[in-house]
Amino acid sequence: MKDWNPKLWLRILLPTVLVVVWFVIAGLGGPTFGKISEVSTNDQAGFLPASAQSTEVNQWQSKFNDSENIPAIVLFNKQSGEITDAEKTEFEDLTQVFIDAEGVAPTVEGEAPSVLGPIYSEDNKAVEYLVFFDANGEELNVSITDLRTGLADVTPAGFDSYVTGPGGLLADFVAGFAGIDGILLIVALLAVFIILLVVYRALLLPILVLLTSVFALSGSILGIYYLALNDLIKVSGQSQGILSILVIGAATDYALLFVARYREALFEVQNKWTAIGRAFRGSFEPIFASAATVIAALLCLLFSDLNSNKSLGPIAAFGIGFAFLAAITFLPALLAIFGRAAFWPFMPKPGKKKLAPVDANTLPGLEGVRGLWKGIGNLVGKRPRTTWIVTLLLLLAAIAGLPGLKASGIPQTEFLLGDNIESVDGQEVLAEHFDAGDGSPIIIIADEANYAAVITAAEGTQGITKVTVQPDAEAMAAAYTAAIEKAAEEAAAAMAAAGAAGGMTGPPSGAMAGDAAAFELPEIDTIAQVVDGKVLINATLEYQADSSAAEDVVKGMRIDLISVDPSVLVGGETAIALDTNQTAQADLVKIIPLVLAVIFIILMLLLRSIIAPLILIGTVVVSFAATMGLAAIFFNNVFGFPGADASVPLFGFVFLVALGIDYNIFLMTRVREESINMGTRPGILKGLTVTGGVITSAGVVLAATFAALGVIPLLFLVQLAFIVSVGVIIDTVLVRTLLVPALAYDIGPKIWWPSKLGRIQK
């Protein structure tokens, strides 16, 4: 194919149109950065599979009470001594203050009140209120923040106040995700800019590459916003943060590969359009294959039973698609406009590339190579077997730490990192004075015929302090009315009899009858609300609702209560966490083989080989295992983390395997290209040295962008940042630089079996 040199009008029109189109996309997508939180949800229950028992319980709950109000616990703890009667009077007055607070659900006649309390602890040293909010997301965060600020003015002297419980925790989670739109992007882009400055020593080029990444992100955010707005996908703060980093990292990687081929061509030809054509032909296939591989791996998450994973798949794949489009359309248009000036002050000129002299000791494929990559090429070419064995042993040493990885789930309060987190501190104080599970009971759905026996069995469960049935408000009201009428009649009859005996004539006065009725009013037993033959039961936990001890109670109840009611369902906040962890662990076993199979097929089509894809798949899996082994060592012994979320290994696997294959695709497509011209072993060394700088730069950029996730104070994102960043460095420095080239060099032409290239003995 001859070099591309379009006509003058096309040279002006094509890049101009492409740049204008992308500026329009960015102009439309930019404002959605601040609006994406409007369509995001951080409700863990919304991401559970429909088959989960806790999901079924949530559906039944909505039948008993269609309110979606979120409970928060307002807690006051006396610093010393017990609460006095005067202080109790102050707390009685606070109830109305909470009812009037911004965001608190309105109290509707005939329904449960929006504020319950004050409720005093048995030791008389703390008081709590259960406050229901009708806001969610950012609105809930604002309402909780306002309430916390207002408590400073109404808290009695000598007391500490906290807003905790489900509402307080959710508000702090929302606050944690607040940095995604601002701090996260600034940190990531700044890191990328500095790295590009160091690598290319050019002032304009880093800006062009960053524009490519930012415009790709703008386009993906725009599309995802409208998909979420129309309920086609679910977006969470977690997936939003991962999307931003993934798109910036991938778009930068693709851009660096294109820039490397463009710069290489500028050293060979004078015409920038010719260089653009060569860069496009040389980079399109590996960029397309890389994007296709990552997209395919991410779409495997659609087979997840956990809806949070299932939703992340298309969201991230959508972003990778925009990263690919920006790298092959917007960036080439910018480079066509600026030409060599993009590399100022060190602009590449034809025939001016510095080459090392060739002598008798130069290995085939290393002609003209100098510096670090010549040394690495010599190591791989002269001692291939020693190189790959030593590298593999280093990776196996890291894998030895893998059994120590604790990824079976952690308490929700452990997700929030940092000191003085009010909801976390409040939960600890709550557990000192009240049942730690207050505000987050276990929810039991039982048959009407068996519910009394279920209550008895639940009361006998260790870890349960109180069991109550959902009352039927209308039936209770009717019962109270009937009781009052009956008591009034009995009191009137008694007073009439007493009057007759004492000579009184006529009925007693209304006041006397009322007083008598009030005095004689009997207690009314709770009447259970029945919906479609089911009764809802609340069981209060002795333990904190997100603790492993609470999950053990749920596990035991699901087994024990079946003997009382075969159709019983056990749900609630604790059950949601339990079902989420169990589903995430099952997803790991199902999705890993699926991802590997999909990537293997793509690599076979790309490299026209079976052996080479097997080598690449195997080395990336070893790289992932080594990364997780190191993660276990650092999480347990350096950072002191309490464990890891059950979905961390799956997310780490998908990103590391997909992105790790990226670099091997960049390497091996170039190796195959060179092998066709000079033979396999020289082609391996040539491909290694010409791609070494750009792939290493891309790896450092990707590691830096994922490391930026560490600025968000949420344990899941911090752990994912560590895993992907360390994994990419391992893959770039050890696997792609030493293990793959040395192993391929040792095997020789057979790596291309069964293609014709595998039969050329060079």
C-alpha cells in the first residue's frame, strides 16, 4: 500500500470536521460531569440479583409499606453521669426540632411517625431518635450535613451528638464519592501530564494527548448519562469513578501508541500526511484489537449475578469504545494540524534519528538500538531461558502470599477510610448503650398461619434481643376505639350502680365517665398486618448490622426458621450484605474462565496462532496471581486493612487481564509484523526494542491514573487502585519486558503454530 497524501482540500476539511465534531461532543458532555450524580445510586440493595432472598424480602417490604424513607439514628451520649429529669425534658422538646428538619419525611396521619424518640438507654447515659428522611443521594447528604450542623446549637451541655445508622452511613458514602468529579480527575490528569512531559520532553504533545482523553471521557459520560436517565443502565459512584480512570488511562495508552508510530514515521519521511498514514496503518490493528479485547472482557460482566458488576460491564465498555474512537480520529486530526510542531522543542526530522553502530556482536534485530533497550534485548537474546525462569520464580514468590488474601467481605463501616467519620464513631457509641443493630433489624417474612411460631423461634436465636411484628394500623385503631367505648360503657354502668346504691339519680357526668374510662382502659395486643397471607417481623440484632457476627445470625435463621415455616424469607441490611458477598464470590468462579476464553479467541484471530495466545494468557494470569499475592501481603501487614470486599478480586482480574493483554497485543502485533520481514527471533528483539519505550510509558501512565483512585476515601477504590497500579507495573516491567519476549525467543518460530510463519526457521 502506497503512502497516503490527500489532496489539499481534504487536508484542510477532514481534520477540521473531526476536531469540530469532537469539540461539540465535549461541549455537550462537559456539563453532564456535574449531573451524572443525579442518575447515580449507591443503594446496595438495588444491585442484588432478583433471585437473592434479601431481594424478595425488599419486594415484600414494599407491599407492607410503600415508603422509601431512609432511617438515620440521632444519638446523644452523656459525657459523665446519668441523664437527669431536667435533661429529659429538653430531649422531649427536641422531637419537634427533628420533625421540622430539612429532608425529614413529613408525618402523615394514620401512618408511622417520621421521628421516633426520645428512647433512653438502660444505663440512662444515652438517648436516641430514629429519624426518617425522604431524600436520597446528594440531597440526603445535604440534609444530614445540615442536621449535624444544627445539632451543635440544640445539644444539651455535657452531651456528644452523632448522626449515624443507615442514613448517616449512606450520607458519608455519598460525601466520599463527592471527589470523583473534581479531585480524582485533577489528580489523574496532572499525573498523566507530568509523565508525558518527562517522556516526550515536549510542551504541546501532552496537551493534545490529554485533550484526547478528556474528550473521550466527555463523550462516554454524555452517553451514559442519557442511558441511565432512561433506566437502561444503573450508575453508581463506584462505577462512575472507575469509568473516569479507565477511559483516561485507555485513551492515553492508545494515543501513546499512535504517537509512537507517528514519531517513528516522521524520522523517515518529510510529509506529515505520509507519516499520519503510516502511523494509522501501523497502529490501527493493535489499538482496535486492544479495545476489542477490553470491551469483550468487560461485557463478560453481563453474566454476573450481581447487578453492580453487570451494570459496570456496559458502562466501562462504552467508555473504552469512546477512548478508541478518540484515539483514531480526534488525535490524528490534531497531529495533522500541528505536524512536527507537536513535538517542539525536540521535533523529529528525517534521517536524524540517533542510531547505535552495528558490529559483529550485534544480535539480529538489535541493529541501531542503543541505551537501556539494547541491554534488555541482549539479555533476552543471549540468555532467554535463564531470563524467563528467573522472572517466573520472582512472580511465583509473590504468588506465595495469595492464600493470605481476605476477600470475603467487610463491615460497611470499614469501607469509609479516615478519622472522625461521624457515622462510624456513632455506631461504636450506639453499641455501648443500645442494641448495636438498632435501626437496621433483620426482616422476616412469614406465613400468617405460622408467624407466631416464627416469632418464638426468632426470640430464641442467639444474637437477637427483640422481636416485633409489623402492626396493622387500621385494625389497631379500631381495636383501641372499641376498647375505649367498652371501658366507657363499663365505667358508666359501674358509676350508675354506685349512684343508685348511694341514692344518686341520673347518669354520671361526662368528665367522671371519661376519667373512669381512662383509668380502666385495658392494654391492646398488637394486631399483625397481613398482606397476601404474609406477616412482616422485625428482629433487632445485638450486634452491629454490618458485622460478621450479624451475618452469622442471618445464616442461622435461614436454616432454623425453615423448620417452622418452609416458605420463610430472611432479609434486611445484614442479609443484603451477606447475599452480595456470596454472589460476588460465585461470580468470580464463573466469570474468570469466560473472560479467559473470550480473550484467547480474540488473540488467536489477531496473531493467527494458538501457541502465542496460550503463552500470553498464561503469563497474564501469573501476573494477576502475583499481584494479588503482593496485595494480600500489603493489605494485611503494611496498611492493616480489615479485609477486602468480595468483588475486589473480580474487578482486579477483569481490569488487569484485559489491560495486561493490551501491552502484550502492542508487543506481539509488532513482533509478528517484524517476524514476517526478518524471522521470528530477530523480530522478537526488534519488536521488543521499538515498542519498549512506548509500552513502558503507557504502563506508567495507566498505573498513575488508577493510583489516583486512592484519593477517594473508600476502601474498595483504594484497594482497586493498589491492585491495578501494582499489577500494571509488574506486567509492564517484568511480564512484557522479560517473561514474554524471553519465553517466545526460547520457543522460537513454533510460537506462530499452526500458521505458515511458524514453519520459517529463523
